Amino acid sequence: MIVTDVVCPFCGCLCDDLVIEVDNNEIKTVRNACRLGASKFLKHKKNRKKKPIIKENGEKKEVDFDYAIDKAVKLLKNSTRCLLYGFSSTSNEAIEYGVKIAELLRGYIDNTSTVCHGPSVVSYQTVGYPSCTLGDVKNRADLIIYWGCNPLNAHPRHLSRYTLYPRGLFTERGFLDRKLIVIDVRETDTAKIATKFLRIEPNKDYELVSAMRSILNGLDIQQDTIAGIKRDEIYEIVDMMKSCRYGVLFFGMGLTQTYGRDRTIDNAISLVIDLNRYTKFSIMMMRGHYNVTGSNQVFAWLSGFPYAVDFTRGYPRYNPGETSAVDVLSNKEVDSALIIAADPVSNFPKEAIRHLLSIPYINVDPFYNLSSKYAKIYIPTKIVGVEVEGTAYRMDNIPIRLRKVIENEDLPSDEEVLKEIYERLIEDEIVIKERYSI
Amino acid sequence: MVLCMKLYDVYIDEEKCIGCGNCIVCCPEIDLEEIESGYLTKMELKNGIIAIKKKFCTGCGNCLKFCPRNAITIR
Ligand code: SF4
Ligand code: SF4
Ligand code: SF4
């Protein structure tokens, strides 16, 4: 059987042109995907479990789903403050139940943007987000800038599907009609194919953005070099920006996580706003996990805030740096956690991991990862986009429906597990009465 | 007058290729229908194949220039 128009559930590009050959419920070939995307389909059996695993009296044992969910509900019910974390690799439908559980339990809820594009999200709440869709980029953009990101490694088809190469409505000759600028601290694979590559000194992004804005605003640059880049080169780049018909600035972790964080992004967004006095210019974050954008969206539409939401007072509060996952863990403010589709044990700071490992936590994930290994309760689920349908948001905030390619009768989906936990908690009136002092 | 142009074969090193598709979308000569499988890439569990192997390559060198992994040889 050939399944067409499959959406790739790997990176924020959400390529939706995959063609997959399935024979007897086995994936045989994946067409049109890059190697990263193809491996998610072809190696979907790797690191999977068929039954939940519970740690009791220091021993791990396999149990059935009903028992595991029951134990999870008891754990959450008996804890004072819980943290829900993850959500970047699951469907919007599952995220919705996550937010409902956090609200019901008066806990904290956060998604993985807290350790990646968190500062960018804070920035666009401060100065706005003059963005566009990837369709606009494909059809109109004649100047592409990648700043602090290396899509050829992290989003391999970004250039061939949306930015540099495709032939669009007003870019009929594909890459011949476009210019590519890469600004990075090292010469990445993307930098190698750029029309112009600027090697910037680490942590000097704010200075370079400010210099560009100064030129745009009619001031003169006095220094010979700024952020390791020659004065003339900065003028040349600003000229290229001003004279394009439609420019897009894509930025990644290299800009977000440098010195200045959200202030650097504020400045970069303001640069784009300034450029709009001369031409049409947009800015876009390069989102990593395929649905991290969706987690921001769903959090925002349900609580008003895109990440690091604190329900402990019974209403949503938001103060990244205080209510974000890393901080509530480092400050030992939670005594249980529910980790969904993420692996904080392998990428959180040491202090946060230490506390996470000292409290009982539940891990709901299709793959058995490092966080699953140390979880008190691990519940395996179906892979969204491979074994179950779901909705996800592309990096340009376009919702796309993921398809199911093969059947998996053994496991529930993330959504089903979270829904079951939520419903069992709701049934327990004592929880609600105690938490809301009714 | 007959214009005689040498045509080349394109080989991709499957170990190096990441399947980004740059070489295909930047090629002025390529016609997806004429590629072996009709798709940009074709990957199986054991081997990943990017599907261009053609007899009508004019050797313009675009794909060589834009391949991030230097996976292409033209003979
Ligand atoms: S670029 Fe991203 S979404 Fe597209 S096929 Fe590769 S991993 Fe999947
Ligand atoms: S050398 Fe030019 S014509 Fe030949 S395959 Fe590469 S891009 Fe196409
Ligand atoms: S450009 Fe290179 S890495 Fe990309 S698909 Fe072609 S051969 Fe593979």
C-alpha cells in the first residue's frame, strides 16, 4: 500500500509531501523525506516498549495500562505541586489535556521552548512579530538570511522546499532569483553555500544588530570592525537588505541563546521593523521539534501564555525565570512531575536534573529514553504522525494534520493517556475540593 | 548545424547524502518524472538512496556547488 501526502513528524518544517510504502503494516520505503525524517519512520521500532513500567520497592516491573494510569493519578493527586513538562513532540489534542490537568491540579506547566526559543517568545510579546508564512517566502522572498542557525543540518529540506531553491510565483528562476546571507560564529554547511557569509564573534550579535539599525537610521559607524565584521561589509549587507524586494530573516539558537537573550531578539525584530520602511521584510524563528510551535499556541489559547504557566494560585500566571520548568525544579518547588514527549534528564541543567531525579515522576513517551529510565511510572504511547493522527503547527504557525501510516493496536495515544488521567482526576471530587477549597 | 553536447552521469554517495534535496531542486535539467523513482529521495531501512542518476546531465555544476556534504560526483 502506498500512503501519499504523509507529513513528517520530525522538525519544524513539517514537510507534507512524503510518500510511504507500507507492506503488511511494515514501513518499507520512505520517499521525499530527508534522512532525519526518513529515520523516524524507518526506525520507529527502536527503543519502544509494549507495556508500562513501574518502579516499586526499587524494582522495575511491567504492568498493564489501567494499573499504570491508576498509579499515575494517585501520584499526582497526593502531591502538593506538580510540574507538567514537554509537549513539543506530541499533538495539539494531547497538549490540550495537559493544560487541563495542570489547571485542575493547580500545578506548573511548561514546554520545551523554555530551553530553546523561550527568549524569542518573550521578545515577540514585547515588540511584536512581523512574520509571514513559508508560502510567502517560497513565492516572494529574494533575500534569505539565516542568523545563528544551520538548517542544512537541523532542517535539511528548509532550503529546498521553502527558501532558497523553490520556484515561486515571483521567484520563477528559483535560486537564481535569490540571495542567501548567513551570519554565524563558524562556517557551517549552510554558510558554505551562502552568497555572503559573515563570521561573527560569539555573543556579539546585539552589537551587530545595533550597528545595522544605526546605519538604517542614518547614523555613521565610527569603528573599523564591529563584532568581528568589517565596517564595509556591514554597509554592504545593509544595502543588500534595503534593496531587496522581499527579505526574510530566519534565526535560531545561535541568536536566541547568546548574551542578551530576549533583548537581542527585541533588537533583531526592531531591525526588521526598521527595514520595513524601505522594503518588505519578515522574521521567523527556526523551530526545532515538529510541534513546539503548537505547544506555544495551545498553551496561549487555553491560558493566555505561551509557556512557563503557573496555575498554583488557581489562575494562570506567567513569569519565565521563576515559573519555568528549569527554575521550579532548581528551586525545589515541585514534588512530582508529568513529563510528556520530552527528555529533560538528558538536556536540563544539573541542578534541575538533580531535583527531578529526587521526586517521583511519570513519563509518557513513545520512546524509552533517559528520562523514561529514571521515571517512577513510564507509559509508552503511539507515535503521533506514524501510528496515530493529530494536529501540529509548522514553524510559521500553520496548523497541519498529521497522518497515520501504520496501525499499532498495542498502545494508547498520548491524547488517550492524558484524557484518561484527566477524567479520573475529575471523577475524584476530593481533589478538586481540596485544591480549590470549595 | 548540429550542436553536440556531452551528457554526464551523476553519482551520489549514499553514505554521505542527507537527503536535503538541494541537488534536485537546483538542477536546470532535471525532470522528476524522468528520475529513476520519480521522487526526490527514496530511503529504506538498510540504505538511503537519493534518486538522481541520469543520462541528460549537462554538467552545469549547480548540484556540486549546493550539496552540503560533497556527496556528488559527475562522470
Ligand atoms: S526537513 Fe524536517 S520535516 Fe522535512 S523531511 Fe526533513 S526532518 Fe522531516
Ligand atoms: S551538474 Fe547541473 S545538470 Fe547535472 S545534475 Fe547537477 S545540476 Fe543537474
Ligand atoms: S544535495 Fe547532496 S546531501 Fe543533498 S540530497 Fe543531494 S546529494 Fe544528498
